[in-house]
Amino acid sequence: MQLTKSKNLSVSLAAAACALLNVGAQAEEAPAEEWKFDTAILYYGETDRVQLAEGVFNANKDFGDQRIFNGKIAIDTLTGASASGAVAQQEAQTFTRPSGNGQYVVNPEETPLDDTFQDTRVQLSAQWTQPLWENMTGSTGVHLSKEYDYLSLGVNGSLARDFNQKNTTVSAGVSYQYDSIDPVGEAPVGLSSMVVDTGQFADETLFDTAFDATRTTDSKDKNTVDLLLGVTQVINRRMLMQFNYSYSVADGYLTDPYKLLSVVNSEGITQDILHENRPDKRTKQSFYWQTKYASDYGIADVSYRYATDDWDIDSHTFDSRFRVQLTDNSYLQPHFRYYQQSAADFYQPFLVEGSLLPSVASADYRLGEMTAYTVGLKYGQTMDNGREWAIRLEYYQQSPKNAGFDEPGALQGLDLYPSIDAVIAQVSYSF
């Protein structure tokens, strides 16, 4: 799940910016308020793959004069099977587990999945927002995420300045994140061959020696810096519009130590399995636009994001929600999201035997060309005591694409780019 880690920093920074904008829209002399709590339980389940269950507890308090604290605790568990990156074959394949202890067999024509994938993650974050001087608000926060093989620490800070009688808000933020990776079985040497015991080792000691030779004990960490610039404009009494630009630089260990890469011959038959290797630096930019419009029938929320990076991944995200007020205390909110991305310049679904071995390569489908969409519905209700509850149900489909690679021999009859279907369900309660 390493690709998701890099999102924590930008999410924290975006949250800080949102907090600033919310404060800017409030009265200057607001009284202190009681604690407000938001809780949620979320389930995400892919067909025959990853299953995730997450619990979230969020606390918010305004101490008066727009001095606002927000704290969040999230605990999630992940189980199931994760695609390794190796290609399917007409015959059964044997793989060594990441720890080096034991092997598993993948049936013919099936996408190689390691069904021992499991983890528990705890995330903590805190944010403090307050006015600094007239029309200027500041926000700062910290973030911690810990799981079995991963530690992430982050800090962020941002400023917002109101203009035009608070109808225009300009914000700027920066955040830093340090990630430390401690892979199960140690990190493999990039593009080294996976050691498999097919009977050639006389005893377990010889296998362990060969396995250890493909491992590196150097520290595996990375540093990420995010910058965010934003403008929010009140268009009229019904419409609010926001524009953001973000710039991100990640430096360090960006490889996924659990992903593999098949080497096939001219007939499409696997001859070797390599451990992937990615560049040690990544620079990303994104442009974001969002519009909220309150009509007589409900609230429309539409956004578009364009992102690009020096790995040659360009992506487009269109997201829309329309909250329809059914009664004075209940609403229905349809949701549609569409995502499209191009493949990284070093993405290779497989390597061909005899070709020059590249210095970096990955078969991780998340770095390949793909489209994805989400459709769903949310129902919420406010009770007489002011507390709220909501339920959300969504369907997600991700469709990897062939980015122009010729499939030799036996690979032509196999599904090398299987789609992923998932169900998302969430129950939330605020008090």
C-alpha cells in the first residue's frame, strides 16, 4: 500500500487549507462551542482481492475567537490478496513469500496474487487554526501513521488572507513528511532475481544464503515536501469557487519492496522473476478547480483535477456530488467520480528475455494506463437532538489498459490487465 502513503501529506495540507477557509467565512468574534464528534465505519472490498475495514473518530472544538482544534484517530485493517506484478502463465507458478519463509503456488491462467497480504494501520492527526491578525488566519498540524512495516510522520502549516470583504481568500501552505520503510524479509535489491526453491538447494541453509544475497539492509526512507497555493472566491449568494495549485517533491526509497516483474521469452513463457526498481525521486504538480452551487433543490459540488509528474503519469479526475434535500432533516446525495491516467515511462507489464535490462522498471498496474469510476448514493438524516447519521454505498471499478505493449506467444491468450471491482460501504454518526 505504499502508493497511498504519499497522499497523507497532501491530505493534511488540504485539510489545513479548508480549515482556514472555513474560519475566514465565520464572524470575527465567535463564542466558544462544545466539542463536536464525527465517527464513521467504512468497508472497502475488492472481488477476490484486498478487503479493508476502517474506523474513524474525529473531534472538533471552537475555543472562541475562531481558535479551532481538530483531532482525528483512524484504525484500519487490510487483508486479502494483492497483485504482485508477475504475469499469468499457462502453467502453475511457484513464488517465494516476501519473508523468505515458505512458498505459494498460483494456478494456471490466474493473476499472481499473494494471499498473505494483511496489515493494521493506526493514524493520528491534530490541527490548530486561529486568527493571527486582521484578515489573516494561520493553521498548523501534525500527522502520524504506523503499521507493521511502515512509519510516517508529517507536519504542515498554512496561511490564509481575506480580501474584498471576505469574498476572496488567498491561501498558501507547506508540509513535510518523513516515511520509514522496514519491509518483511528486508528490502530486495532492485531487479535482482527472486530465489525459488525448486529442489536445487541441498538444505535450508543454502536457500537462506541465496535469499539473503538478494536483500539489502540499508535504511529505506523517503522525504516529501508539498506546497499548496489556493484562491477561493464567492461568486454570488449561491456559488463558491476554488482554485488550487500544488507542487510535491518526494526523494528516497520509492520502490514497492513486494512487487515483482516477469521476464518472458519470445514464446511468452516466464524465464525469471525480478524484484521491481523505481526511480528515487518524483516531482508532481496538480491543478484543482471546485465549484459549489446552492440551488432551490439542493447543493451541487463539482470538481476537476489535472495532475502530472516527471514519471510521465498524467491523470484527470472529475468528481461530482448533488445533495438533494428530501425534507427539513433528511437528504439524498448521488455521487459520480471518473479517473483516467497514463502509464509511467518505466512501467513494463513484463520484460523480454535477451533485451537490455533497464535500470528502473515496474509492473505494478497502479503505475500503468487505466480508467476508473465510482458511482454511489448517500442518505443522511438530522435527528431532533441535533445529532446526525448517514449511510453511503458505492460501487468502484478500475480498468487497467494495455499501454501499447506487444504480447508474445502464450501471453496473447491470457488476461494480463484484469479489471478490479469493489464495493464501498460507510456508516457515519455525528454528535
